[in-house]
Amino acid sequence: MKIFIDTSVIVDIERGKEETAGLLDDLIEQNNSILISSVVASEIFTGTYLRTDYKKATKKAKELFTCFQIVPLDIEIAEIIGKINAYLIANRLPIEYQDVAIAATFVREKGDWLLTGNKKHFDIIPGVERAAVTPGEFKKKL
């Protein structure tokens, strides 16, 4: 399976949420493809550099990122971002750019699941709405 991880899930893991960290460990052991958008990495790095112990936090984030395939933004994803943003704006449903970029990456990579703590943002995006689940919901599906 291709499983995308949203920023909120990474934050839970960094904060020591054992259930989420355990789920990630299980998914890795089962040889699933675990992916994140480079946008997720940039959001996490923003948080690490805001900390007083930024060197330690940044090193820890880099170690965690070795668990994932990181998908960079490219022109194809940029076009999908534009398409999704236009749809959301036209329907008066704008959401944060970062979530649109994560969703566009998911769509382009033909992900199976998107694990997120922000399900409401992804539920309104065509092509993502049925795949966005919280870690707890996903665990029940296994």
C-alpha cells in the first residue's frame, strides 16, 4: 500500500504519542510505502527551527524522515495544486496551501491512504475525500 502521512501525524509522533508511533512502526514492518510531501518536511523544519533546542529537534526530525519516501514538488504537482485550489475557491471552500499541496502530491502519486489529524480539510478535496483517515480510523481498518 501507498500510505501518505500528513504533518499532524508527524507532530503526534514527535510529541511521543505512542499509538501513532506504534502504527507507523507496524506499517514499516509490513513493507508498506510510507510517503510524505516535501511540504510536510518544510512544515516540520519550521517547527524545529522555532525551538530553543533547534539543533537537537532538527536532527531528530531528519532521523524520522529516513522512514519515509519524500516526494518533492514538481510542475505536475503544481498543476494539480492549481486545479484543486481553483475548485476550492470556486466552491468557497479554501483551505491552507500546505494541505492543498499535500493532497495534490497524494493524487499524483496515486496514494491509497492519507493519514491525518486534519481530516476535515482533506474530506472536501475530490480524489482524497475517501482516503483521508485519522491514525485511529486507519488502525481499525487493518
